[in-house]
Amino acid sequence: MLISQVTGPDGKIAVVARSGSEAAVVRGATSTYDLAQEAIASRRSLATVIAARGLGEAVDLPALLADGKVALPVTHPDPAHLHLTGTGLTHLGSASARDAMHAKLEGAATGTEVLTDSMKMFRMGLEGGRPQPGQVGAQPEWFYKGNGHVATAPGSALIAPGFAEDGGEEPEIAGLYLIGPDGTPFRIGWALANEFSDHVTERVNYLWLAHSKLRAASYGPEILVGELPADIRGTSRIRRGGAVIWEKPFLSGEANMSHTYANLEHHHFKYEVFRQPGDLHVHMFGTATLSFADGIRAQAGDVFEIEAPPFGLPLTNPLAFAPASAGTTTVKAL
């Protein structure tokens, strides 16, 4: 089942569900967040709650997406309680692009190559990222992107700050989670995500990774409810002036990863601060495909497009840059 949120003629949000090409409004549903809360409270699956409500009016989801009427597939009533986070170096082959950005040689006299921190982290995942059920594996690279204020709807512009050096796409799979009353994380489902980053800033010094990740991100347009395929094959592309200037397949799913999803989920939710009742989490699981690694520098007006068959409609976002900052941010004393 795929679910999404659309803006109706009255300006209110409606939840849409589909199992094939036919999409219809979920009766009486005001948001995905409320449906998930209902599922937790009633100890039923999200699919069961939707089936019990039933479907009403049919909708043309591709047309609504083209018209800018498809919203983020789940949001929190208070944006400060939606957390955007992610993990990196989790996919087979993902270290190559990162290592090229962080490569260094030490011991010039001998020509001895020293492993970068990226390669060390990647090796840890290869050796310990797939523990047996019930066991804890190696912890991955982890980063924070922001809260609901930087969550960007499908079709809307991903805006890089005026001080940014770059604005580049990262095609990923995201898990979407709601924390239950007792602190238990419940997975709503899975979605495509563009974990938008500043790769030029990151390349200057690996310790600037945290800065490079404090950017907007988009996810959706639809949520895959249920099991995630082990082998996901999608395509990431960039359009400029309507023409494709870069296109590349990407692989995801556990068959193409050095970590299990269970291990990555554990290392995020092991922190009590991320198990606060009612909070919503969008956690992105990494990628091995970047246009930046192929020498592409995205420009304002370029359109990022990410698609993979299990997730329904593609995720598209144009790139924009905020005006350049005129000076420093000044703090005033009270």
C-alpha cells in the first residue's frame, strides 16, 4: 500500500491510499500523523486502520502532483517535533565517492597510503553492520539535518542558504517513525528522500560534515506501508532547462547495504532524546550515488528527480539559493 497527503479544494489535507494505479481518499482521515496515532492507540496496523475507514472519492494523484497539490506524506502538527536525521557510508560502494572527497596521503617519502576516516567507518560497517537478530552491531556515521522547518514538500524548491558552497542531491530511502506513548518507535513506512547536502563544504574538511548536512531535505511523495524490498533499484537524474544533464541508477535495500536496517534503527533510537512520545522522525539511510562525485555542479533552477518502482511517484525538487548573506549574524544581549 502507498499513502500520501494532498491538499483539497478547501485547502485542507486529505490522506490518499492506493494499492495499484487507482488512488482514493481515506474516509475521515485528516492526516497521516493522526492515522498513525490511531493505529498505535488501537494496537492495529496502519493498513488495518485504513481498511476499516474505507476509501472514498477517487483522485488523479499524478495530476495533483503536477499541480503542486501533493504535500509531504507525513508531518507533525508542531514542526519542532519532526526530526530529520541520517546515516552515511551504509551502502556497498558508498565509500568510493566519499573517500575521493576525503583522500589523503601521509608518509610522502614512502608513498604509504593511510586509510581515511571514511574508509575506516565503511570497513567497520562491512565487518560488523549486519549482526544477528537481538545483537548490536557496529554503529554507523550519523548526522542531524534539522527539524520540520526544513522539510520540503515534493515539487517545492530545495533552498540552499546564501552562504552555501554547493547544493547537491543524495537519493536515499527514509524510514518514517512515530514515537508511541511509552517511548516505543513505530515505523509508519518508507519513502524516497533527497538528503540534500553541501558537498563542497564537506570536501574542505571532514569535520565540516555536520555543517554540510544542516540543509533542507525532501521526502515522498508517497509512503510505502509494509515490508521494504531487499533489492531496490532506482534512478537519480538532474534536468536543466528540461534536458537531462546527468542520470545514474542507484541501489538500495539490505541486499546492497553493509548494515541492516534494524542495526541502523537501533543506533538512532538507542538515544532517549529520540524516543519522546508523539515525536516524528524521518531517518535517511544513505546512498552510493552522487552527481557531485561525477563532477556535476548543480545550478539554481536545476531539477532533481529520484524514482524507484516500489515507491510510486517520483520525488522531484528544483534547486534554489537564498540571497547571499550581507555580513554576520549578530546576537543581542537581553
